[in-house]
Amino acid sequence: MHDVHSNNHQEEIKIAFKMPPKGKTCRLVATTKVGEETHISVLHNEEGFVYFNLSEKDKQRQDIQEYISELQPKIQSGIYQAELVDMKKEEICC
């Protein structure tokens, strides 16, 4: 009889992604480096999900600009980088 709780054949997966702090009105969900550009995904309490390039930060709402400016050194260091799913490359399963 096999022990269903045995971890002998399971691999431990460690994720280096660090969750960014929440701002007053928004939270950084993920950053993704594409070439030289850093793509930003923010969840805003009024706007929902907002996607933009870090280089276009100044075109965003004031509260998003301030929040991203505070985090920008860490964003550029890659600490918040996460791979997002590219639906064009995903296989159809069903």
C-alpha cells in the first residue's frame, strides 16, 4: 500500500518572485521584461487592470505614477518580475 502523503517523488519548486507592497489605490501585479522594455501590470481600485510600459509611466494617473515611482528601483532590479502567460503560445487543451 502506498502512502498518499509521501513526498519522495515530488519536486520542490521555489519561486523567486517577491510580492510588491500595496499602494493606497493600487498594487503592482507583475512586471515583464520584453527586450529593453519593462511591461507593468497594475490592479487599480477604480480602473481595474492597467497595463503599460515603464517608459510611459508619466502618461498614467497621478496615483499610479507616484506608486510606480516609489517602486521603480526595485522594478528595474527585476525583483518583481514574473512571467505572464502568452496566450498565442499556449496549447489548446480542451
